[in-house]
Amino acid sequence: MLLFGGDYNPEQWPEEVWTEDVALMRQAGVNIATVGVFAWSDLEPEPGRYEFDWLDRVLDLLHEGGIKVALATPTASPPPWFTLAHPEALPVTADGIRLSHGSRDTYCVSSPAYRAAARAVAGRLAERYAHHPALAMWHVHNEYGTDCRCDVTAAAFRLWLQKRHGDLGTLNEAWTTSFWSQRYSDWAQIAPPRATQYMPNPAHVLDFRRFLSDELLDGFIEQRDLLRAANPAVPVTTNFVQGGWVSVDHARWAEEVDVVAVDHYPDDAGPGAEEQTAFAADLARGWGGGSWLLMETGPNLIYTRGRMHAKEPGRLTRHSLGYVARGSSGAMYFQWRQPRGGAELFHSALVPHAGPDTPVFREAVALGRTLRTLSPKAADAPPPAASVAVTWDAPSWWALQGPGLPAADIDYLAAVRQAHRALYRAKLQADFVFPGVSTALGDYRMIVVPQLYLVSDEAAAAFRDYVAAGGTLVVTYLSGIAEPDTRIRLGGYPGAFREILGVRVVEWHPQAPGTVITLEDGLAGATASAGLAASSGSVAFSGSVASAGLTAERWIERVETAGAATISRYADGPMAGAPAITRNRYGAGSAWYVSAGLTDDSLQALLRQVAAEAGAEPVLPGLPSEVEAVRRGDLLFLFNHGDQPATVDRVTLPPGGVRIRSADGVEGPPVGRG
Ligand code: GLA
């Protein structure tokens, strides 16, 4: 059964509204509600005094309505009494400011008092509800990620560092502490990175982020274990955040949850939202090893550039089915009913302030029907199979957010999204691989490696084996630069990939925003019609890239080839005439190096061509540009994201429409606009 539902906060409403809620949920075909995420102060109004009666009634009501429950532990938002009694458990910022109560997430995960209170409330919930017939899963906490730099955190950080580095000598070496006289002679001298005079040490900053991710994970595991012990049959999860806030290393966390559950809010009001949806879903599927669940997304409004944007009719459906097509076991939202007050009082909901007689609720009802029809085929269908993959690595992102970098506008997330977007526009189904967590790189035809800044020796070896065995690797600038502790790999960039790529980069030339650099093909001008490059040291490179030329922004480099063939040279700018894009034959495979910050169109043209050479096939040949096609098992999902009707295989998709086909015909009602 595909799950359909979302966050439900009955504690914000009088009981008569609960009855209406359940009736409306039934009308919409909602089959799961996430309950209790922020209900700590209602569940435990005073220390040790629990009030479960209201929750009993909610769960029973939902159960009678045939609606399952993802029951949350409320530990993301400690009640006022807790923070008053334990001011030491309030988080401290890098500036040394102890935050006050008044929002949510006011806790320090290293605080023993907080951990004990969290275990206590989670334990009581487990005791009472672990065998409730409505319980489908546990939803621990909410979007783990609170940062704290207090002294208790400092002590925990030191213990973590002792485990990671063993002795101080090793830490001093890994952190290069002889730079600026930072050599530590006692563990007690080490604190979390705090406001300091000038730039902090990047290795210190990065280790703290790793520590925080692990420390938060310990907090999760503690709750998970006691919930599991109460009833091992009930899966335990927590909602991972997708987007610009990378609080934890999800690829590592994924190993500890029973279901990878993800919150995703596209932040582009235009077609970028569809591309972000595909990106988020493909990444989540990677974390989940194939299976995952969309736990929260906005039913209606998209936050974008300081403004809320109402989704056009049909877009809720397209996005929701987009996640399902890409492997989600359902579509869940934040939230069921729009609140009357509180900080998120205008956040969208399936039942908005205006009530159920609204476009969003009507669309939800229709979507519920579609999901029900789809359930028998989609719920257990295998996830989309991809022939290409993109690398993802949270520590590389953290390192590229660190101090001392060669350009202030380096943006790891943007680079990975750009690579994925290029594949998406080329209609290639992509997976993600996580070389920082697992050296298993699969048997993809092509792997794109955008800005994989930190690479271990083991990961470097895995990439070598992958290419040697016949794989095609496309590595972009800022990859392979440092070891996992941020120590630079010497001898020329991109250190970890130099041998496979057959190049040596000796200088970086970051460019001011707005500067556009042109790249020539291998034989500028002369080969556009023949599609062949013939100058010495260059190789044939046919098709659109050669004839259209390429452009780059923000980043160029001085590249020397050391075995690689030059595919494209810089045509202007400080590197004019020097290699820009190269290809190296390595074993049975090829390794491409992209030294420039290619624009979207250029990267797309390049990856399209490399993928074709590597034998990676689009999901369907000849798709119109506005149409997205995804195969999940036997089902083919076709999405028309454009404003005009589009025809695919004699099926006409209305503007904004979705068609789902299986071997034995069209599944479910056609979904169109309005
Ligand atoms: C996430 C959180 C919710 C809410 C929404 C707002 O999904 O889990 O509590 O804050 O974001 O977009």
C-alpha cells in the first residue's frame, strides 16, 4: 500500500475538529498520520506527569477510521519547564550565546539532562503504544541537527576526537596544528570551534561537524533501541532534511534507520522545482539503498526567495507522483491542517485555513484516488534502474563550506544539483553513490564526480578499479583535492584522481561572477561539419559539444596533460589555448576531467555526449524537452511539466498532466490540470 497522509497535530485543536479531521482524511483516502511530533508539553505538562488520555483518544479515533499512525517522540522541542529546570541543556552558539526558550529545538544533544528526559518520554510512549493497532512506525524526534558549542559538548567532542585520532600527535598532524601555533599538548585544550579572532582551522571545523552528526546519531540510536525493544516489529525512522541545511551525514545515518524518510521542500517556483524533486528523490533512494519514504513536503506553497508561491493546480499531484515514481513508498505532507497560530501559521496544508472546499483539498482527494489505484502495482515495484550515477558526500560539502577556500562562492550543493540536472535534462535516470561511506561503486556506465573534495585512499582505489574495469568517470574541478582530514594531496590537483585522469593541475583561477569564458572544441572551427578534431594531442569529439562550443563561469584552471587527450581548450581568458576538458583511457575505461565551471547547457551537452559514448541510454528515446519519464518496475510514469500538450508514444499528455502506463495499459485516472 502506498502511504498517503502527513503530520497531524490534534493537540492544536478542540476535539470536535478531530472528528472532522478523520472524516476528511477518509474522504481523501489518507491512510497514515504522523502524530505527536511537537507534543511534549501536552504529553508531559510537568516533569514526570504524563497525560496520555488525549493521545489514546486520537489514536483510537484514527484506528476506527482505518488510518495508521507514525507515532513521533516529541524530543525536538523540550517544554518550557525542562529548559527552566535545565538551563545548561540550552544550546550555546559559536559566539557563546546561550539561546533561550521560545522556538523549537532548544536542546543540547550532549546534555545528560536532555538525554535522560528524551529517553524518559520516549520510553513512556513505547510502553503505552508499542502494541497499539494503529501504530505503523515510530518517527523519532524531528529533523535532527541542532548545533551546540557549550562546555558539555566540548567534553563529548574530545572523547569523539580521541576515538577518531587515538593520540594527540595524530590529531596535531591531521589538523596541521603547527600552522598558527595551534599545537595541542593536552586534550583539555580542545574546544568546539567558537568565535575567534580570524579564520579557524578547517580540519577542526570539519571534525566538529562530523562529531555533531555522530553525537546526534547517538541520541537517535538511544531512542530507536528502546522503541525497538518494546516491539521489534515496528519500524523506526526519523525524518532527514533535504536542501541547503546539511546538519548530519545522511548516508551514514541511513544505516541506522529502518526506513529512510525524507523531508523535501523545493525552493524554486519555476521548473527548477521539478528538477529538485527528481534530485531529492534520487538522493533519498540512494540513502535508502532503493527504498525510501517522502515523509514531509509542502502541499501547496513553495518558499522561494523570501516569498511563498502557491503551486499551480496539478503541481501537487505531479510532484507527489514524481517522488513515488522515483521509489518513494508514499507521499506525505507537512501538514494535514493549517494551524491557527504558532510560528508556521501560514505554512501550507492539505486542509487550509479556508477549509476543505478549496483547490488544494480537492486535488488531495483526487490524488488519494490515484494513489489507491496505483498501490497494487507501485507499492512493491522495484525502484527505477539507473545506468549513470552521481557522487554525494556530506563531509566534502562541509569542507567546502569551511574557511580558507579559494573563492567565496564555491557551492557544493549547487555543483551536485547541476550535475544531476544535466542528466535529468538529458533524460538519463541517475542514482547516487557515496564513496565516503562505501567504496561500492556499482556497475554504472558512467559516474559523475562533482566537487568531491575529500577522497580517501580507499575511495581513490575504488574509482581506479571502476575505470580500469571499463567504467566512464567524469570528474569536475575541486574533486580529489584533500584527504578526509582536509590535508591537501600534493604534487598537483586533483591529487586522488591524477593518475586515472592523466592530468596535473598546477593553478586555480577562480573568476568573478559574471565573467564568461569560452572553450573551443579540439579543432576550433575546422571540424564543426565533420565533427572531428585532428590537432595533435586532441581526439575526435563529435556532435553538439564540438559544434556548439562551451562556456564556463566562476572557475578555470591551468591544466597540464600527463597522458590524457585534450578534448576542449580554453578559447579566451587567462588560460587561452590550454586544456580545459580532457579524456584519459585507463584500463578498459575512460576518465574525463572538466576543469572549468561549465554553464548548464554546456555541462548538459558534454554529459549527454559522454553518456552516449559510455552506452548509457535515456529512459525513453526522443522525449519532448518538457516531458519527464520514469520507470518504476513495470510502470512508466510520464510527466508533462510544460504549458502545451505533449505526445509520447501516441499518448497525449495535457499541460501539467501525468500518465502512468503499465504493460497492460494505462493505470488509474488520467491526471491533468485543474
Ligand atoms: C519540516 C519540519 C516541519 C516544518 C516544516 C516547514 O518539514 O519537519 O516541522 O517546520 O519543515 O517547512
